[in-house]
Amino acid sequence: MKHGLAEGNSITSVGFYLRSLRTIVNDAAREGVITAEQYPFGKEKYQIPIGQNIKKALTMKEVQKIIAYSTVPRTTEDKVRDLRPFEQRPPEQR
């Protein structure tokens, strides 16, 4: 995990990648490639970190601003305006 954090990844990102790796290791264990003793994850072994859940929903005020935004009917901007309240983005990208 320290290597992933040193590369600038968040704990959430490191956990995401390690869960993918665990899936591969689980397949290897199931196929007998590694033994139970070699299995690196679990109780009293390596625990994959759990990141923070950052709320990504728009506020009602933000949704109201989008809905009230004036566009030319049937344009791409009009379609995007209608769909934007349902899209999720991190707060720093709003």
C-alpha cells in the first residue's frame, strides 16, 4: 500500500486496485496455484484499506440552477442540461 500512496494514489484508489488483485489471487487459490497458507488476505493477514466515502450528489440549489438554465430547444446543450442533474462528479470537478 505504501508504494501506491507514494505514487500519489489515494487510499480509496489503492483499495480499488488491491481488490482487483485479490480477485486474481482468489482465482489462483481456487485453482490450487497457491495454498491457504500462502493466501495473503484475511483475518490476521493483509487487510485491504477502506477509503472515505465522499458525498458526490448535487445540492438541491445546484440542481435548481441547472433546471432553470436557458437553452435553445433540441440542441446538444439542451440535452446535456436535462441529463446533468443525474450525472455524478466529485465536488472538485463541479
